[in-house]
Amino acid sequence: MKKLSILLITTLSFAEDITVESVYVDTPASSFESVITGLRFEPLVDLQGRNFNEAQSDVSIRGGIFDNTEFSIGGASLYDPQTGHYSAEIPISPSMLGGAQVLTGLDQAIFGFQGVAGSVRYSLAPITSTGEVRLGVGDRNLNSQSADIGHSTENIGFQISGAHSGMDGTEIGGESELYRGSARIQHRGNGSQTDLVYGHLDKEYAWPYLYALKELHDFVGSSGVESDRTKTDLILLNHRDNYEGKSYFEASAWFRQLDDDYEFDISNKGLFNAFEHETKSSGVSLGGVHDADKWFLKYHLLGNFDELESTALVFGPYMSRSTYTATILPGARFSVSDSRDLEVYAGARADDTNRTSSFVGALGGIALVKEGERIFAEFSQSSQAPNYTAIGSNPNGGLFRGNPTLKNLESSLAEIGINLEEEKTKTRFAVFYRDDQDLTDWTYDSSITPFASRSANNVDIETLGAEVSLSHQCTSRVKALFGYTYLHKDEDYKVDGVDASFYALNYPKHRVVAGVGVDVAENLVWKLNGEFRKQFENTLRDGEDAPILLSSSLGYVFESGLSVEAIIDNILDEEFEEVPGVPGSGQIAAIYFGYRW
């Protein structure tokens, strides 16, 4: 396998023409593609995976934790109220979606819900009359199959997609079995699009020390291999209407149910307790932008209603919650030269629940704008209620020690930055400061018996960060990407006995990502993605904290529509623990065969 790594320092995707559309490795070597896959080397996003990324990944944006991140499909803000770990469980094929947009800062405060650090936003793509089937084989008995069929008339489209994968894993006991099915109906009008989507995702995966530490498994004499089974159903109705240039409004209604069955020891199921949970979450939203040349208005209204049934999370003050968010940001535009405008905008965000205190925050900023350039300084405030696992776990013992008195997180962010877009180059630079008051973190106290090694605590954290990303079309056949992020945190847990943090202090002080996509020849595409990070020291982590992670692919599409693609993830076989105490996934190689029509 090492020889194969040297020969195939590559990453591939399919291109229907000579232009390299993306430098990202968009096919994983471990499973079928999901909404997570294309984020692995995104400069603004840090994935912290268990087993492999498509099995379970915490998504961190700007040094926030998994619980500060949400996903949006159209106007629907999808967030996991049970634990936050499952926010990325989106049972929709990526073929139904547009490219990922990462929202941060003021944009996130306007259009976001619970994700105070950021969100990953997808549009619903127009349906075309195309189809594709793919079969994959690879290391560790990987087998993967997927099919996607779409049909479109002038105004109506139909699409259906199915996928399955199974693999033994790169660690003993790391088996996985994943199934996904999704379908949608679409109506398109003059500038409008309406989608009705249904998706189902069934995932079962095992991994050593998936959530609990090795010392706890050793203490009780377990096998050390844990498992998680999640079943996610999503029904989504979304309507978007684009009008008068940059103006639009978008309305959504959705229902999401996630069933979770966690086992501390797969060889002794039910040890300690039955960890079975059912979370139902529904919501409605209306938002958009009205741009009238000299003035503009951004607005967003959202109501979310969730409830929990659980065998273990029964120690909290409530098992259901209604949450409401309203934002409004009016602005004015003044001409300061023939080519440059000055934008001034100020507004507010209000959050309320029927269980916790309400919150009103300020939004505002100023920007100098001309075609292809935006220089800005912005300020935003938002809040977030704690998840059910944090408030509902037993506060006096067990695997995860909760805290029913946790406060709501209140977050304030200030940033300055510049966005440049030229014919062949896109550049983004920003410096930000975020003050999180009463963020919910999970911490470790070495002086307490291992049964209480993971506890929910509020923490005040100040984060200073800088980020830069640059993409460049070097030639007609070569495209490159570079990104760098810097993070520094000052924390105050306000309690004694915090020896380490599982999440809030699990971050890279320095992170560099780079990628290149090359049209080697007509219909032959090679890609290489890489990441280097210098992780903040964490006593819970075994092994190095400065890994180099590489993925690559090489793919060819025949004139007949047949295709072949070879992928290697983690080329250098790094054993970096993305989540402290959880073994990292090793090198995986796969080959996919496909047919597109």
C-alpha cells in the first residue's frame, strides 16, 4: 500500500469539459459521498471525524465546537438538539444540492439559527434529465454502490437517489454499514423554484473509544469498541423566488427525526444503561434580501419546535422546547466615487424560547464596495440554548455527566476583512474577535473516578482569529487553492478541576490547507488536497499534534459515459486523533467505476 501511495499522490473527480471546476476531493475512499465530503479541505471548516468522516464528524467553524455549527438546506436550518454531534446527518444526496457556502459573522447572525460560530449552507440545485450509477471497491473490504436518476421537463422535475456502503475499518472492530435514499419533486417558474424533498439515512458504525476514554474501558474491563446506530428522516418543503436583480425571498417548512442507539461495548450491549434516544424537530422559516439600489433590507424569521424521548437523558428540566429567532438589518448605500459605494447597515437579532431567557443582540457594519471588491467592518451578537445531552445526562455519575443548570450561550463577534474577486482569482481575508459567554463544553477531571470523566460545564472563551483563502485558475488546465487560519483562545471555566477540554480547546493554533486540480488530458483529472495543522496541546490526545494529511484522486471519463476513479485518503497513514482520545482513521484506497448518461 505504501508503494501505491507514492504512485497515486492524487485525488480525482469527473469533469465534463476541460475546465477544472473544483480542487476538492469530492469522492471519499471509505463510503459514498455526503454533505461532509467536500468540506474536508475547506479553509473555513475543521472536520473532527470518528472512524471516517462520513460515519460521524464534528464540524468546527472559526474555533467553535460542533454544537455551534448548523447546516442549512435552502431556507431550512437543520440543527441536532439531542447532542449537536448529529447536525451533519443530512439524508439528501449531494447531487440534489448546489455547492457549499460557509456563513460566518454577520451573515450567520442574520440567517442562522443555533449555530453561533457558523453554518454550512446548501441551495437546492435545478433538476436535469441525467443519471449516474457507481460501484466502488477498496481497502478493508470496502464495497459501495450508488445510483442517481433525474428527469426534467420545462417546469417539473423528478429525482431519486440511493446509496450503500460497508467497510471493516482501519482499526480492529471499526465496521460500518451505511444506507441513504432520497427523492424530490421540483417546480420551476419565472425566477422561482419549489422543492419537496424526502430523505432517509441509516448508519451503523463501530470504533474503539468512539466517545468514552480508554481508561474508562480498561477500568470496567470492556472490549473498548463502541457503536452508534442512527436513523434520520427528513421532509423538506422549500420555495425560493429571485426578483429584481439581487433580491430574493425564501420560505421553508421541515420535519426531522433522528433515532440514536449508542452502545458503550459492542460485546456487552446495554452495559451501564440503554442509550436510546428519539429526537423530533420541526420548523418554519422566511427570509431574504430586498435590494432597492440606494437601500436594502435583510431579514429572517424562524420558529423551531423539538422534543426528546430518551432512556438516559431524563435528568434535565424539560424534554421539549420551542425556539424563535427574528433578525432585521436595513442598510443604505451611498456613492463615494464613480466606481465605489459606501454601505452602512444596522439592525437587531432577537432569540426566545419557552424554556430559557430571551436575548436581543445588535447587528451592524460598514463596507466599501465596488465590482469585485468588498472591504468591511462588522459586528454581530447571537445566542444559543444548550442541547439535551448537556442538560439531561445524569449530573452525578454515568458515562456523560450533565448539568441541568447550564446557561444559554451569548456570543458577540467583531471582524474586519476584504473579499476580492477577479477573473481568475478569488481572495478572502478576515481578522475576528469572538467573545463567547457561557459556552457549553465537555471537560475532563483526572481526580474523579473514570465514570465521571466527561462533564458538561459552562466556559467563557475569547477567540482571536485570522483567516485567508485564495483560489486561482493558474492555466486553462490547472486550478489551485490555499488557505490559512490562526486561532488563539483565552478561557475561564469558573470551576476547579478542569484538566482538559474535549471540544472547546480542541483546535488548531495554525492550520494550512492547499489543493490543486489538473486536467492532465482531455477527460483525465488529477487532484491533490493537503492539510497541515499545529494543534493546541491537549493531555487527552495520544500521539503527535502536527500531522500532514493528504488525499488524492485520478479519474477518467470515456466518451461513452463510463468512468473510472482511483482515490487515496490519508496518504501518509497519519494516526492523528482529530477528537482527543479517539483513534484516527488510517490510510484507505478505493477504485470507483461509473456510468453517466
